[in-house]
Amino acid sequence: MSAPVRLRPSTVDDVARVAAIWHQGWRDGHLGHVPEALLAVRTEDSFTERAGHQVAATTVATVDGAVAGFVMVVGDEVEQVYVDAAHRGSGVAAALLVEGERQVAANGYTSAWLAVVAGNARARRFYERQGWVDEGSFDYRPSGGVVVPCRRYVKAVTVVPS
């Protein structure tokens, strides 16, 4: 039996681990699928800097006390979902995505969205299995100013009255 996945708000002590998971996961899903100009700005240091700025928007998943993945939510966007390669397929990503959906609903929205690079077939299959719907192509403009052709996925979420 695998260890349980526990979710908690990120802290500054998690920044290095979040950045490492993010950097490796981003490379796994994006290399060969994004403009070369984006690769130039997505250095290892850039992930550390971005993770440091997003602590308040980040929830981490731990397994046996170690950070195994994270989700970042900004408004109605599930902005980032990444899981350490050793924990892929273990339920960590699904737990993080459900938490992201919960946070979007808690922010008062009835629909969540996220962007997926079109060529990231593994991520697209995962989101579709989780009930997300591909709304089509759009140009995403992440930090760095480079336009990235993506797919926009959406899912209705239930706002829980406070």
C-alpha cells in the first residue's frame, strides 16, 4: 500500500523543491513543443525565482513528509500542476488537480481553466480523464513575453457557500 498524499499550503522552505519539480516537469512536457525563445528564458534559476514569487498561490502534496508535487491557482486559472517523476501515476496529480478545482470554486468562480501545450499529450490525456474539456487553441502569454500555442481546458466547479 502506498503512503497517503497530504496537501498543505506551500512555505518558503518549499521553494527549492517546488522549483526543482517544476523545472524538470516543465522540460518533460514542453521540450520540442514550445518556441525556442521560451527555452532561453526558462532557465533553472527562473523556476526558483518564479516559485519564490508564487508561495502564497501554491499548495504542495507530500508523501512520507517529502514534497512530491504542487498546484498553483491564480483566480480562476489552475496555473501549474507538476508532480515529481517518481510519483507520476500514484494519484498525487489527481489530488492536486481536485485541490486546484476546489480553490477556484472557493475564489467564487463556477468554471476553472488551464493551458496545456498542444504537444503535451500525456498532460492532455490526464486532464481529459479528470473531466476537463478541450475548448480549443489559443495563444498563451506566460511571463517572458513569448507567445506559446496552447490548448485551453475548462471544467465546471461548484462554488461552496460560505
